Amino acid sequence: MTDLLLGLGIGAALIVLANLGLIRFAKVSAKWAATVTALTTVGLYVPYAILRWPGGDIFAIHLAIYLLAALACGMLLSIRSSGQGLHWGPAVLIGFFIFVAVSGAVFIAVAEHGVPPWVRDGLLPEPASQRETVSMFPGVISHDFHKKEALYNQYLQQVEQQRQRGWQVQKGWVGEAVAGEPALFRVAVKTREGEPLNGATVAGRFLRTSTSKLDVDFTLNETAPGAYESPVTLPVAGRWNLVLQIRKEAELHEVRANTEMPDKPVIR
């Protein structure tokens, strides 16, 4: 069970218990109990969510489920105390909104963590090769939007500094590179004047767009003047994005590229 579904379940259960406690011990009506519970939920959850922002979609789903739980308690407990039956109209509306909120929570949970293996094996076809089947897509958009403008301005300054610095960077695999096997990755760095850049720190990360769990960090060793290399293993075939950082004292040079990793040697 994911943290999202667990949080929804525990929160809804606490709201139901709070309604029952107010009705039994405070001797208030079911409608007043639901109103107090709903206002208390908003007053507690909204500041908590702002301080630890989980994203607009998760925030909306939590708040909707919690308020629906308070509304359902108020309607059902009020009907129970009056001895009347629940009209089909309100029942359909409550059921519809609960279905929408729960299905949205399930979709988010599947996107972040994937479906269980027994569901994946039953729904998805057998892969044609040794590639791993991935059923999740958490996305690549972070939630720290308030930092975006400052980071973008910093990035523009870095790009201008790199242009003025004029370092020449060559990168690539040495020999055949195949998924699941170590291959030698090499970077050659020269200054604007064409001299080898010695004594730098060269590191980076290969990024898998479908899931960050497969990302591969690496650090290259200097094997010759201005030449840095080390074996790197990419676990699965397909397209990989590369973020390469070259540091020399206080100077940082960043290169972004991509590579296509085959699952078997390419026949030429």
C-alpha cells in the first residue's frame, strides 16, 4: 500500500471517529459534528500541506476525500438518528465524488510506484527482448516552483560563462556499449587554446526519462592529460539523457546530451 492511499485511509478513519466522538460525548447533532470536523480538517491539513507541499494533485485529492468523509458522516448519521432513508439523489452524488477521488488517488499511486507484479504480468504483453517492463511514470516535473526563476537565471549566467570560457569537450563510448554490461565512457577536455585540461573533476549522471530509479551516477578518472574515463553500466536498453559536469577549482562546465543504448551488439 502506498503512502498516498495509507494517508487517505487513516485521515478518513480519523474523521469518522471524530464525528462519532462529538455526537456521543459532546451531544451535538450529526450536522454540527460534520461541520466542526470539516472546519478542523481544513484548519489542520491546509497549513501542514503548505509547509510540506506534496503537489497540487495530491493536495486536492487529500482535501476532497477528507471533506467528503465529513459530509458523508453528517448525512448518514443524521439520517440514522432521524430514522429516515437516504434519498437516491444525494447517494448518487456522494458515490460519484468518492469514485472520482479514489480513482484519482489510484492513478497517482500507479504512476509513482507502478502496478503490482501480478497485475503487470496479467495485463502487459511479454517483452520481445530482455528489457525490463516498467508500468510507472512519475514524471520529471518537480514541485519547487518558487525556486524556478532563480534557478533559471543562474542557469543563464552559467551558460554565458561557459561560452566565454570556451572549453572544448568530446565525449562518448570507447568500443561497443550494450545494456547491462560495463562499457568504457571517455571524456576529453581542452581549453580555448587547445591545451589539455588537467586536474579537473569529471562526474555526471545518466538519466532514464521513464523513472528516476534507474538513474546511474558516475565519476571519471584522469588517465591521460585532459582525458577522463571509467567503465559505466546502463541497466536497460533505450534512450538515456546525460548530464556531465566538469569542475576545475571554482569553474563549472556542464554538458547535456543523450545516447541510445542497444540491448545487444550492433551488427555492421
